Amino acid sequence: SKTIDLPLKGIVSIAFLQEDKRGNFYIQTERVANGIIILEVHKFDSDGNYLSVIPIPETNYSTWGIKLLSIDENGNIYQFLPAEEKGRLNIFSPEISSWGLK
């Protein structure tokens, strides 16, 4: 058993996403700062050491979904954005520098 601290203020939701094939695991947080929703994925190694934060853009949600993000075994992050007229799927890949869109 291990306790992991996330020193973030204004967290309104937090969720365990998944573990990748290397044993890294991912935590999704939503927090509010200055009236803005900030959606982030925090990456940890198998020992619980903090590795990085992946900021997820476009948090002006049209409707709220139950699951905002998904991760596959390679650590790719999938974000589905519902909207009034159409939806969009963003894929963030760890293989692209600075966690850019695929």
C-alpha cells in the first residue's frame, strides 16, 4: 500500500484511468482555477513516482460525459468531445514531443 499526494488546489474530480504495458499508471484530474476548468492527466511509474503532467486542451464542454479520457496499453490518451452539432476525438501520443495531438 502506498499513498500518493497530488499537490493541486481546486480539484473537483479525480479518476484512475489505466496502467500501460510498462507499468506506468495515469490519474485524470479536473480542477477549477480562476473560473476555468483544467483537465490534466498525471503519469506515475509503477513505484508511484510522479513522472509528468499532460495538459488536455479544450475544456469548454458542451455537455458533460461520464468518462472524459481513456488510455490504451501504449499510453495514448483518447478524448472525446461532445458538441451540439458534431463530436470530435482527440488522440494524444507520448511518442509526439510535448504530448501533441496525433
